[in-house]
Amino acid sequence: MELKPLRVSELNSYIKKVLGSDPILNSIKIEGEISNFKHHYSGHMYFTLKDEKSRIKCVMFNGDNRSIDFSLEDGMKIVAEGYVSVYERDGCYQLYVKNIKKDGVGDLYIKYEKLKKQLEQEGLFNEINKKSINKYPKRIGVVTSSTGAAVRDIINVITRRNPTVDILIYSVHVQGIYAKNEICKGINHFNNREDIDTIIIGRGGGSIEELWSFNEEEVAREIYNSKIPIISAVGHETDFTIVDFVSDLRAPTPSAAGELAVEDIEFMKERLTNVNGLLIDSMNRLIQNQKEILYSYRRSRLFTEPIYYINQYKQRLDFQFKELITAKNTLLNNKKNKLENVRDKLTGLNPLSILERGFTYVEDNSKTIVKSVLNINEGNELLIHFKDGNVKAIVSEIQKKEEDYNG
Amino acid sequence: MGKEKEVKFEEAISQLEDIVDRLETGDLTIDSAIDEFKKGIQLYNKCYKKIEETEGKIKLILEDGEGIVKESDFTNID
């Protein structure tokens, strides 16, 4: 039995019912770019939302669009909330928009700025808390995707600069819902080990949504609390994520992270060679100095002409001997002179020499020498001594000399 | 995961530089100078060995939901 054909309106009505019974289509959020925007005089807005491949017709009625606080125009990226249904008269389905927000990306920038400000105020970005990076690590932990260019770049740069370094890669999702927790677990894992010197966390370039895990508060705090220094290498040179501010060092690219994490081994070799050269040079110099001191002793007169010193002493001895003799002679002469002087004096004082000159001396009865006429009287017996004998005499007369008055 | 490397390169080369300083100031007796020099040469050899002979290993770490960690050699040939 043949089914009776439906009429067009019946078809469109049926389609509307089908669409209306779908829960997803009844409440849906669509992001897209506005084109063919028309704001009807009735107040209703008609436009098309499109992405790179496809488009859908949209309508936003007067009652709903009054609350929009920004102007809509072609080219603008938005997120539209509403339901999908059929405009029966024209047989086309469209998006009936109840609510419009500027593109979610705009929201993300706001969120980013807000969190950045908050964490900055808390002090999570302070330079003073940043740890310095050891240029000679033995083992580096990398939290990143195990596939892709970022991990390859990091490994290549590190092994080129210093092939002795161990690299441990903790594999994580770097975007999507699992990323945030996995990144935290990676940082945690390395911190719980005793052998990791530096951690690199990073990924390749992408949009703000793709990099969003590196703007998450939990990741920032995990980095801040890390005991091991962390280098961040997220996206391209111009990409900045919260992780870049809170890490101990930011690398503009994953390759740069490799350079910041290890010293070039050629430079290390040079430093080593230099210091070894200095070691040997300074030891040689020291030995040379000691040798020269020793040789200078060998060249000294004490070794080559010791007789010189003996002669010096001999000479001194001779000199002293001469001095001794001279001194003795001088002493002796002095004594001689003194003696002669005394003898002359003595001779001068000898009373008997007076007698030679014709003088006499007189003694009285008691053998006392008479020096004054006052000590004798007439009639006394006196003994007069001449150089060649004595004379006994009796005082017949005394004549006293006149006194002179000259004080 | 590789043997524990006792003296870090940075420490060793710093000690070496200290020894050179002491030798250059020249206040040491010959005996202590010889001792320091010997130590210096030993440190140099250690450092040189570290950068010439040691080979770094690259490993991949996978942690599952229950915190079980698996380490394996990394073979990304990307």
C-alpha cells in the first residue's frame, strides 16, 4: 500500500518537532564569527555565524538582544547561546540566539590578567624567591609531552651542550582537561626524588586556549612550592603564561631552556684546562723560587771563600791586640809620670834640701821645731841645725818684727 | 638509574681553583705545596673524566592514576 505523500508544511513541521525534541539542540552554545549582520528596524537581529568550514543562520529577537552591552558587527568572534529550530515558512533551520558573549577567548584574557595580578600581589613572582640555576647539573627533569618538537628540541640542545647530563622526561598532556593535574604530578614527582638538579616545564606554541594549562593557579602554586629550581619554556618567544612569571627562570623557547639549563661542555673543558695550566705553572714557579734561594746560598761567600770570614776575625784579633798593647803602655806611662811628679814634689818638700840652700831650722829643748820668736825666751837653749852639723845656742836677745796692717 | 656521582663538577673545579690560589700566594712550605698540588691534579683528573667519559641517559617516566611510576628508555625519534 502506498504512503500518501506529505505536504511541504507537514514536512517542515515534522522537522521542527524532531529538532525540538533533541535536548542538545534545545540548549546549545556556539562560537563563531559574525557575518551579514543586519539589525532590523523591528529590533530583531539577523546574522550568520561561521567558522572556517561552515555557517549557520542566526536570529536574535528584540526581547533578547536588548541586554547586549556591546555592538555587534561583521568579523566579530562571539559565543552564542540558544536553541536550534526550523523557520517553517522558509524550510531552513537556524540558531535562535537568547544570549551573546564576546568570544570565550576574551574571557580567558580577563581570567589571565586577574590571576596574574592576584598571584603577583601574593608575592609568587618576587625575584627574591627565585632560585639560581646550577650550570652543571647531573640530572634534569622535564615535564612535557613525550611527543612533539618541544621535547625533541630540549633533548637535542642539552645533549649537544653536555652529553654527560641525564634527562628524565615525565610525560604529560600539555593541553586539555588532564593537563593541569598531570603537570602538577610531574613537578611533585621530581621534588620527591633526591637526584634531580633542575626541572624544565614546557610545550610548543599554541593559542591561549591551548596554552591554558600553564595559566592554571594549581600549576603556579606547585611551581612556587618546588624545592628544585624550575625553568619554564612555554610556547614561542612572545607567549607569556603565568608559569613564566612564577618559575625561577623563563626561557623564550624549549631550545633556549636547554641552553639555560646546562653550560656548554667546551666552555667547561676550557675552564678546566686553564685552571690545570695555572696549577702546574704556579707549582713550577714555587719550585723555581726555592731553587733560586738555594743556589744563591751556594754562590755566597760563605761557601766559596770561607777563609774571608776567618781573615776578618784574624784582623779584628790583631787590631784588638794592638789596642791592648797601646793601652797597657799608656797606662804604664801615666803611672810613671804620676810617680815622677810625686817624687819631685816630695823632693821639693824635703826639709833637708832647704838646708842645702843655706837655711837652718831651730829646735828647742823638747826637740820641737821653733817657728816663731814668740815661742822662745831669752836664755832658752836652742839647737840650730845646719846642712853639715848642729850648733847649741843660748838666746841673748829677741827682736820681734813690726806687724804690718794689711788686713 | 646510573651511579651516584659523589663530587659535583662545580664543587670540584672550585676546589681546584682554590688550590691554585693558595699555590700562587706562595706562603706554603714545600711539603704542603706538594700535597696541594697532588690534590689539585687528582681533582683535575676527576673533572676531566666526568666530562669526557660519562654518558648521560635519557629516560621516559610514566605515572599512572595510582601513582605507580614506570621508567623506560626514551626513544622519541620525532
